Amino acid sequence: MYEREEGEQTAANFKKVAAEFLHKQIETLGYIPEDRNVSMAVRGQVPLLMAFPKSAATLAMERVTCEFLQLPVSYKLGIRGFLLKLMLK
């Protein structure tokens, strides 16, 4: 899948830059696929999670956040809990 390959290449580039310039090792938690709902939410000035809660980008963001917070992917935070947990990490 092209999106996956592009996401993996972008992650590899970020890792390289972080190592070279920040002297930090970072890990890849996932990637967010291209999703036309993102631009629609931006144009409507509505958070993606509220405007399109089941879009591919929203679901990927939830997976990445659960990975970052070390929660099972099936864990349901809701929008407020999702943002709160992310900010408290």
C-alpha cells in the first residue's frame, strides 16, 4: 500500500533527523493515512474528531494515541478523554 510505504519513509526521515540534530532516538507509533475529511474539517473549522469520528484519519489518530499512552486499541476514551489523556502524558 502506497500510504503505508510513504508513512514508513516519513517516519524513517524523522528518526534520522532526530538522531542527527537532536541526538535523540524516537520510535514510530504509526501513521495517519491521507483522508479528504481532514481538509473538510479544517475548512469547516471543526476538530476532525468531532466532525468525522469514524474517518480513517480519526481512527488512525486514536490507534497512535493508544499506542503512545500504552492503552489497548479497543479502549474508548471519548473525545474529551482522548484529548485530556493526550495532554496529560
